[in-house]
Amino acid sequence: MHQRVIAECFTKVAETKFPIKVEEFFNLFLWDKAVNFIKSFHRRCGDKEFKCSSWCPHDKFGHVRDVSFQHPIKIYFGAKFGSCQEAQKFRIYRNSHLVIETSQDISDVSKGVQNLDKTEKIWLID
């Protein structure tokens, strides 16, 4: 297996191998029928008001969906929950290469933690 080069503008957070095929991974954790798993995950994180739209076709990036939830903020002042709005995109390439891109905006966050209000992730699964 070849070593994947990560662009400097990204930070590699984790890497692991799953003993399942890409299609199985997608069906278990990401497809519309996996929404109960995703909802359960968010509930265990303390999130509330979880909403997830179905995947729909997108002209430039395969499929997209919207996810929103209220996430607890663990600071002593300000709002107790941040409103999270996440846009998720996926595309499957030849040889079962799955690319997932997520972009998350968090509102209702105190000015003291302003750098936490936007995150972007790209997952490369093959």
C-alpha cells in the first residue's frame, strides 16, 4: 500500500484500517438507513435536537445532505449549547475509493472560543 501525502493546509488526525469493505462501511455508518446509528452517537455525545436530511444528488460532488444538532458547550459562561449546522458530501470513485467532505458551522458560541465556530474535514476511505 502506498503512503498518502497530506497537503500542508490539512492536519492528519487519525488513520486506521477497518476489516470491512468501503461499501459495508458506508452502509453501516453513513447511508440514510444508518441514521439511527448516527442519532444514537450524537445522543451519547450529549447532543440534542438532531436532524439529518436524506442524501440527494449534487452536480459537482456526488451526493449531499444536511445535519443539524445542539451540542453542549462546557464553559461556565454564555450559552449552554451551540447550534451546529453540518453539510456533508460524498463521492465514490473507481476501485471503491470513498471521499467524504464535511463542513460544520457552530453558532451561539461565546466570543472567547470563536476559533471553534467552523471546522472542515475530508475523509479518504479505500
